[in-house]
Amino acid sequence: MDEEKNTQPVTQEVEAKPGRSLWGDAFHRLRKDKFAVMSFVIIVIYLFVAILSGLDWIAYNYDKQHFKRDKNGKETTELDDYSKPSLGHWRKTDVPGRDVYIPGHLLGTDVQGRDVFQRVVQGTWISLYVALIMSMIYIVIAVFLGALAGYFGGWVDDLIQWFYQTTASIPGLLLIIALTFVLGKGLGNVAIALGVVGWVGLCRLMRAEFLKHKGRDYVLAARAQGAGSFRIMFRHILPNTFHIVIISFSLGFVNAIMGEVTLTFIGLGAKPEQPSWGRMISDARAELARDPAVWWPIVGATTGMFIVCLAFNILGDALRDALDPKLKE
Amino acid sequence: MTAYIVRRLFYLVPIVFGVCLITFLLFNVVTTGDAIAKQRLGQHANQEQIDAYKKTHGYDKPIFVRFFTSIYDLITFNFGRSEVTHQKITSMIWDGMWPSLSLMLPAFIFTVMTGITFALFSALYRNTWIDRTIVVISIIGMSVSFLAYIIIGQYVLAYQLKYFPVAGYEWGFGVFKFLILPGLIYVLASLGRRVRFFRTVMLDEINQDYVRTARAKGLNQNVILFKHVLKNALIPIITQIVVTLPFLFMGSLLLEDFYGIPGLGAMALNAVNGNDFAIIRALTFIGAVMYVIANLVGDICYAFVDPRVELR
């Protein structure tokens, strides 16, 4: 989103001010970008909420949500399905000035009377869980293979290039489907499949970076001092190319969240009782067909997803502009 | 030129072999015949039923025999029959391809045209409010789930406002009315990503030295943009388009399911729900082969379009 700087030739943007590291310079540039700062704050809040709800400290998870409060504020087992969103209301009592506030459901309730807002909050944890598993898998595969291919070259490079070209050839969604046939259904397996499929792009970039860096002076110096190949690759070159991993992680997060939705709809991801955003959007197909239409679950889940995805998209873009302007798309 | 094409064709061999290998490993080593038989026949299948299933599907033979028969079957496009409907898979794919194409091809062409137009506007008015608005709307469009576009679009435009039929398909020109809404939703959902990519490509070109030279010798902005920048930007754009073509054949799982279009996407979804391994295997292989061929076509296009490409 750093639009003001595009009038300058791109290459001049990379040059850091003297006395400031690449990261310091990038941080300085990011801080001036209002949208990036806002996105960063949103992402921090999102992570905070997701972890708290993952720990069950906020937003009851699905098996604790099977209750409703009766008019006296006590829990009952009776469920109020598909109640409309409301802010709650004041109930008149006989004593003046002692009216009782009955809390409502901010985003209504779903088919089993569970609070939709709490389910949207729970969805943050599920999306984080899927995205983290996926990222861990694809980043490890991509960095390791990219490093080997770029650093060693020769037949190792040929073999790895063959491997990623083959993986790229197979339609991603079908490969994921085939993998979940093999691994079984469920959110964890979907996340693994997304990771196993998603490494090609980053691997290509890492290979190019390692190829570029392996002839640099600092690598030659390290080798002259007797450092082994793996030490050079992962202690010397990797830190210098790690910004690419971070950019890829930020933009890959969106893919994980979107992927979960599609795969859950296909029936491979979240189970019906799990409060994932994909589950809530998928269920809306039947809920909107009801009379009157139940629109609040899909609106709630889509809004939650939209805010998080928008923040990651903007931050990813800003990071890319700040850390590596040459790396566009 | 011919020598170049022949050499590129030889590059395909290892990739197609790799695709065969991965498909084979997925369905034979990572998961075993027993596991597949159990999923197909249900949890309560007895041992005889499982053995019979394994025998009819060739899982009782040694692994090397299975590997070579599977490669032979795949490269001769002999995919066998569906495990659910028992139709021939090749004819199912042939029948399903046309509905998918009829939906995806016009929608895709429209997306690319609109995308390039917006990107040109963005590049022409770069760093003004026009450019910024286009970028912001693109990113907002990219942040909404495709499924939400489909469900909300169908509900609002078809159920509530009744501008379009809710779902359906027919052969012949009457199909047009069924394809407008899903096509529109495809365009909406994918436009943001395209605009952003095209804009990046064009801005990269605008920052090149030859543009500065052209400007220095006094050419006006429009001539530079349309004659110089667009022409050079077309190279990465063509790559992206060519690589997307196979996906147009394969259709869209979600769109076809929601709008009742009997294409390959809907077929894949049915196969997933019915545990039809044969169809998933066939679609995976055909998709991969089409992707490889599309890449080859893309490379050959370069050789024709761009005199700088070396025919090594």
C-alpha cells in the first residue's frame, strides 16, 4: 500500500539509509504506512483473540454453548434456535427503577441455539490452527528443497526442479482431495494437505535466492573459515533471505483461510459441530433457503473472515514493498 | 523452430512420468487397497467382499506389475469405469468438458479484458486517487471468500430479486440465461487478483529504461502506454493466461455445484462425496497433462511473439 513511492524507479527504494539495517529500514518505512500499521494492529488483536478462545478462556466452545438464559438470567437446557440478532432488552419489573437487563445474542443463534457471535470468535482459533499447520509444513519443505537446489546445483537441482514442476502440474484442489482421501477427513488433515500442496511458489523463490547468494563474498568467507555446507546454508544464507519467507507467510495465511472454506464445503474439513468460518458459510446455503431467511451466520462469518484476510493482504503487500520491492507477484 | 518444439516435447516425458508416479503412490502406497476397499464398501464389509474388490481393481497383483499397468492405463487414457455409476470415465469427461468450458471461457475472457482495462487506468493515473481506489477495491474484493460470493449472489440476485434463474442448464443457445449469474460471480470474485497482477506487471514495465528514453524523446504518454508498455507487459500476462487455461476445462467445483451445471467440477464434487477413486485419479491425471501442455504452448508462443527468446 506504499503507493506514494511508486513514482521512483523501484530499484532506488531498496537502498537502505546508511547506519540502518534492512529490517530497521523496512520497519521505518512500514511505520509511515497508515494502512499497514492498522492491519498490524488488527492482526495482533486477531492473534490474541484466537489464542484466548483456543484456550477456552473466552467464547465458549460448542459443547459448552448448549444453554440459553431464561428470563431470570438462569441457564436452562431449552434452546432457542435461529433467534434473530438483538442487543438484549430491559424487562420491566414491579419495583420501579429495578428493571432487569436480559442480554440478547449480538449475531443471533444458529440451528441448535448456539450464539453465532461466539462461534465467529471461536472461528478465529480454527483459522489460526489451520494456517499455522499449513505454513509450518510448506515453509519447511520449500525452504529446505529450495536451499538444496539453489546451493548445490547439478543433479540435486535437476531432481528438485523436476519434483516441483511435477507438483505444480497437478491441479492443486484435486491433489488436496486425493490427499484427504488418503489421510482421512478433518481440519488437521486438510491443513496438512494444504501445506503439502502449497510449497512450490516459495521453493522457486528460495532456489533463486540461494543461487544468487552462494557466490557472495560473505559465503566465500564462511567457507574459507571451514564452515560446512549446511552451516552456510542455514546459518549464513537463510537469515539473509528470510524476509521472503515472512512475506510468503503473510500472504499464505489468506490462502489457508480461504482453502478451509472451500474444503469444508466439499465435506473434507470441519465437522458439522465445529465452529469454523467455512462451516458457517457452507451451512448458509440451507439457512438462506428458510423462510424467513437466516442471514446472520453467513454475514457474521464472512465479516470476520473479511477483516482478517484484508489485514493480512494489506500487511503482506506492505511488507513486500518495504522488504523486497523487486519481488512482486 | 521445429527442433525447438521437438526438444520441448521431450522435456514433457519426465514430468508426465512424475505425475504418473505421484498418482500411483497416492492410491497404492500411501493408502492401501484394503483402506480404499473399506471406504468404498463401508465399515461393515467382510473379508471376502474386500478381497473381491481388490481382485477386480487389480490390488492383488505385485506392486511393480500394478505400477506398470497403471502407467500404461494412464498414458493410453484408459481410465476404466466409474465406481459409482459404472459409466466409462473417458466419455464422462468428454461430456462434462463442454458445460465447464461454456461457463468458464466467456467469464475468463471477460475477466482478463476488464482486468487489463482497469490495470491500464491504474498505470495511466498511477499515484492518483483513481489508482488508489482501484487498488483498494481489488484488495477488498480479494478478501471475501469465493463461497460467500456464490451463496450471497445466488440468494440476492436469483432468489430475492429474481433477475436470473436460480440454477439449471440446457444444451444449445438457451443456456445463456443460466450462465450469466455464475459467470458474473466468477468475474467479481477473480477480478481483484487479476487487476493487481496486471497492474504490477505494467508498473514494472513503466519503470524500465526504454520508457524513460521514449518519454525523453517526446512521445506522449498514451503512445508510450499502449504501444510500448502494453506490448511488453503482455508477455507475463500471456504466461498467466495460458497457465490458467487447463482450469477452464476442469471447471469450478463450487460454481457448478450451486448453479446445477453438469460440468467436470460438479463431477469431481460428486466423486468426492461418493468416494469414487477412479474418477479422482482420472481427473488428476488429465488436469496435470493439460497443465503441462499449456505450459509448452506458452513457451512456443513466446518464441513466436518475442524475438529475444533464445531457441535453446
